[in-house]
Amino acid sequence: MHFKEAFFIALHCMRVGRLRTALTMIGIVVSVSVVVILAGLVSGLNSTYRTAFDAVGQGITVTRSAAATPGGNGPRSLLDSDVEALRRQVDPSLIASVVPMVSGAAMMRHGADNYRANVVGATSAYLQLNHISVVAGTVFTDSQYRGGVRVVLIGPALVTSLFGGSPSSALGAMVKIGRLTFQVVGLLGPDGQGDATALMPMTTARSFLFGGMRTVSGIGVLATNLDTVRPAVNQLNIILDHEHFVKDPTQRDFSVNFLPSWLAAGDGLLSLLLWFSGGVTAIALFIGALGLANIMLITVTERTREIGVRRAIGARRGAILRQFLIESMMIAGSGGLIGVALGVGATLVGRIILTRLAPLYGLPQVSLEAVVLAFGISLLIGLISGVYPAIRAARLHPWDALRY
């Protein structure tokens, strides 16, 4: 029997047993659609996780600290030379930027209103390091930074306290910090912790507020992505050990801080989700395969006399085997196509719904790899589920089959 003939016989049998075929295909449809939907959900969540945790976890802070063991060095100030050494020696594939910072508390006044603000002098990369947006105005320019111009960006708490919560009144206004006047050139967005921050060029802060010192309060370092944080920390320690003449890591007079617990927790949660989704998918596929195998066994039993007639008139065992394998794979493949269509449709609908209800949890993404894999799995299910029934049908003796 040729493949074409076996194909049309299988198609005829599926058409005759429409209800049975449809009920069998339901298991495959559900299994395949679950694969596509879960792949879309996990892909969207993974993308959101990477975006969110990359933003939070990329930041590294270098601060002064005492040695971890008794008899070691006391806290030593971080110097401009440390900043320059880092900028000169770091691997750009690991570290995107080095941000020196000076900070201190200062009284800010506008008219009769005043507020004790956290004044930070840094480069404009401070905003990216701390994930703070500029909601109005602009950040200070490179020429303003080099010239030590008295400009400042203020957080929402300062807008509320000094300008009655009016951004239009705050932007471009003149405020006093200590005894000096600064122009507000930008408004910072809320970040949950720096809402009372007043950001200005570090050159300005040093010249007018912090006595022209050549030390820094801290050094912010932005890793290129989440995966390079730990290698970046190792490189920072090596460079600063050399600058501070540290031979023993326990004698370091500086501390390199990042968020390892957050990173581990996030990676662990994502791994757990991947294992869970994989388990659910495997169970769904197993149920679909069992259902198809069961139906194919029943089909072989019901068509035993037909098999006997065909064997009696000369049909070979290979032809019987091919017929039932093709029928099994056609049922599974048809269910796979429907399941892929339903899975893709559900994923697209989910994007629309989650965009409105829960955008922070990640939008499902249709994955071409998942679609191809799901359909391939449906064909594999058809092949595996049809093997035993097909072998059983092919082994039937013509005389026993005709007597059935």
C-alpha cells in the first residue's frame, strides 16, 4: 500500500468516526494550546523580570568602610584617583559607567518655605544608576558640569514643600541652598526613596557646598546587564585593592555593595516558574498521548475483521502498520494545528487583557520556536501513541482476524 492510499483510508476512517476523532483530538488540542500559552506567559514574565531586575540589580556602590578583621586599616576616603583608575581600567563589556558622588544635607528655601534636602553632586549618569526619570525640564549639560554652573534638579517632595506641588512654578525658579542661589532646570520623578533629592553637577557641589574637597562620598558603578554584576564586582575589588595597597581582602578599607540576595531570589523564582510550567506542560501532553493511544487500541479492536480481510487478499504487515501510524499522526497533527491556533489566539487576547489589568507582570509573547515545538510534539505524540496499536494490528493473523 502506497502512502497516498494509506492517507485517504485514514482520512475516510476519521470522517466516518467524526465524534470519536473529535473527542480524541480535544486532548491533543488542549495539550498543544497549553504549551503555546505557557511558553508565551513565561516568555513575557522572563522579559519583564529581566527588564525590572536589570534596572534594579545593575547598580553597584563603592563606599568607605573599616577592615573586616581587627588590626586592619581604618576607613579611608575614596579619592578622585580611585574614580579615574576605575574609568581607565574597567572592562567596558562589564561596566557601562562610573559615577562619582558627593552628598550631604542642606536647607533649601524658596520664599518663606524651606525644606531640608539631600543634596547630591554627581554626573548625569546618576539618574540611570538610580533609575530616576526627569519628568519636566532637562538634566544639566556637560558644559554646565565642567563649568560648575549653579543649576539643580529637585524631587517631588521638594516641589510639594517649596512650590505647593506646582511643577510649572518650580521649573525655572530660583531656590536658595545655604546662602547661594540655584536655578531649577529639571524635576525628578518619584522613585520611592530619593523624592527629597536635589541633584546638581558634582563640580558645582564641590565648589559651593562642600568646600572644594577632592574626595567623594561614594562611587556608583553601572554594570552593562544583570549577568555581568558579579564579574564587575570582582573587577572593582581588584582595581581598588591595587589603588589602596590592599593585599588581604579582609583588610579592605572600602566596600563594594550590590544586591545578591535580590538577584538570587529573582533567579530562583523564575527557575521555579519554569519548572512548574514544564511540569504542567508534560502532564497535559502525557494525558493527550494516553487518550490517543487508548482510542487507537479501540480502533484496532473494532476493525479487526477489516484487517483480516485485507491480510487475506495480500496486504502486507508493513501496509497495515503504516495505515494505523498515519491515522494516529493525522489525528494528532490536526489537533496540533487547532491547538496552535487556539494557543496563539489566547496569547494575543491575553496581551490585550493584561495590558489593561496587569501590565507589570509582563505581556505574553507569541514565540515561533514554541509554536513549531508544540506542533512537532503533537506529531511525536501521534507517532508514539500509534506505534503499539499499529504493531498489534500488523501482527494479527488473517485467520484469527476473520474469525473475530
